[in-house]
Amino acid sequence: MIDLIKKHRAFLSIYLVFAGIVIFLIVALGKIDAQLFVNQFHSPFFDSFFFWSTKIVEWFSVIVILGILVFKGAKYALNGLFIYASTAIITFSLKRLFFFHEQRPTSLISDLRLLPSEFELTQLSSQSFPSGHTTAAFTLFCFLTLISSNKKLGILYGLIAVLIAYSRIYLSQHFFQDILAGATIGVFATFVLYFLFEKINYGNWATRPLIRKRK
């Protein structure tokens, strides 16, 4: 596990910086004021950018898993699917069983600036903690980091995950502590489960990509 962490410290560094900034905002401003502080920064471009950013994990994950199956092999696709499902179950369980009373920003703050009506975004009101989208984003891009031969891609993947997490704040669907919890679940669970699942021997068939690169 230590070697795995060392190899992928680029992605972890992005997560740690993100976590540090989020913790600072929560401690310095508090839950409500931190939300109001970032809510003042908006524009038509960012409205569209973060609206579509948050949609990535709603459909892009399927494409990624299929791509892994084709280009990396069934082992990586199955492991990715199991890990993605596991973190989703963890987050879903926390939302529904333990933190079902946690309200969303629009339920606690009356003067938030929201997306224009043409986006037709449904503003949720309950089960705010933790953020499922953020868990999914950090799980997906952390896993891509772990299976990538180019370790420098961890920086890019980490930044994409952070942008998706922030989209939940921009859209006033979550508070900062929600996305921090979601990111933490995604990162730690993915590392631990990847370490365990890598020990499973699926057989040679599972390690052969459907499409092989030409030498």
C-alpha cells in the first residue's frame, strides 16, 4: 500500500490541497458564510461550464468503464465497476441511514443566486451529506490514475475531480463539508479496494484488452 501511495502522490497531492482549502473555508467562515462567499462568483460562462461539469459522472462513468474493458481488459473493468459500486453504496448508505436530516443550501439559505431557469436544474433540498457526485468523481478519476501507465496524468485527473466537486457548490446543491466527505470517501476507498482487488486472479483472459496497441 505504501508503494501504491508513493507512485500516485500526484493525484493525492491535488486531493490534499483541495481538502486543505475546503477545511480552511469551513473553519474560517463557517458552513453558511462559506457557501455565500463562493456564491457571489458567477457568470453565464461558469453557469454552463459547471452545469455540464456536474453531469460528467452521471453518464461519463459508463463510457469510461467500457473504454477500460476495450483497451485495458476485463480485470480492470470489473475492478473499476466493483470499486465504483462500493463507494456509491457507502455514500448512499450514509445519506439515507445516518445523515438523512442534513439539508441542502437552498433549504437553509434564502438569498442564494441560482442557475437561470432555462437550465431546468432541480434544486434538491435534503440528504446533503455526503456528496454523491463528488464521491463518484473522485472514485472514477482516482481509479483512472491507478491504472494509468503515465503517472503525471494524476494531476490532470485530480483537477477534473476537483472541478466536478466544486460544481456541486457552484450549483448550490451541496455545502463544502459535503464535497469534502465525498472526495475523502472516493479517494480512500478507491485506494484500499484497488489494493485488495489487485490480488484477485481472474486468469489470463481478463488481462487481455479487446483492442491491442500496435507495436
